[in-house]
Amino acid sequence: MDAKKPFREIFKGLKRKPFLIPLPYFNSQKVQDCLDCAGGCALICPEHIIIKKEATRPYLDFKERGCTFCRECVRVCAQEHAGVLEGTRENRIDTWALIDSQTCLSYQGVVCFTCKDACPENAIIFQGMFAPRVHNLCTGCGRCAPSCPSQSILFVEKTT
């Protein structure tokens, strides 16, 4: 007879592996060029949000800042590997921003609009004063995330 799993083990399967937020304008068809690159995009980024480790594709880290879509990464990438970052694409990052209602201060009854105030697209809409939702105007820039005092803004892979 199989031993029963402890109750906490049930939820371990629900955890998602960490999602690495892709760069804006990223062409997934040219990922190999990105893996072989030294990471000029990370060095040139004025916001210092691009992380590039050896033999991996670069990703964005929104802990302290968000993307301003300045296109400096596109410029340097065009010099090193034309076509990995496509500057003709719209200013969007292939990610969805979500607000965790379990940790968001507004959902706990605290008046807090820091995410809304930080959003350049006005994509965070409050239903009343205490129920923020991310609207489809969201570009995935991540500028809302570092402003959140409870770190309640999450980014997940855009599947459609």
C-alpha cells in the first residue's frame, strides 16, 4: 500500500517554473543568435533591466524599473545580430501582467493606487476603490511592478 503524501506536498505540483520575461521586439525564430551573443543589449539598456547570462537568451527584470521602449537594445542588437530584435514591431512585451488579489493592498481594503499611478498606458483600472484589474491596454512594460509596495504584480507568459 502506498504511503499518503503529507498535505503540503499536494500543492507543490501547482507551482509554476519561473517565467523569464522576454525582451520587447524579440524574434523567437532567431533565438540561437541570441544564445551565442555577448549581451550588448544588457550593457546598453539605460534602465538596467536586461539580464544576460552566458549561453542564455536575455530576459527582463522589473524589480527596480520597467521598460521605456527606448529601442537602445534594438540598435545594439542590429549591429551584433540583425533580426533578433525586430524594431518594426509595436511597443509590447509578450507577457501578461496580473495582480495577485491575495497580497494586493487594495484587495485587503487599503487605499493604494501606486500601480495605477505608475502605468503610462492607464491600463490598471479600479472597480470602485479596492479591486484593480489589468486592462488589455497593458504593454507589459513592467513599470507598475517596482512601485507596488506589496510586490503583488506578477508577469506570466502570453500564450495567445
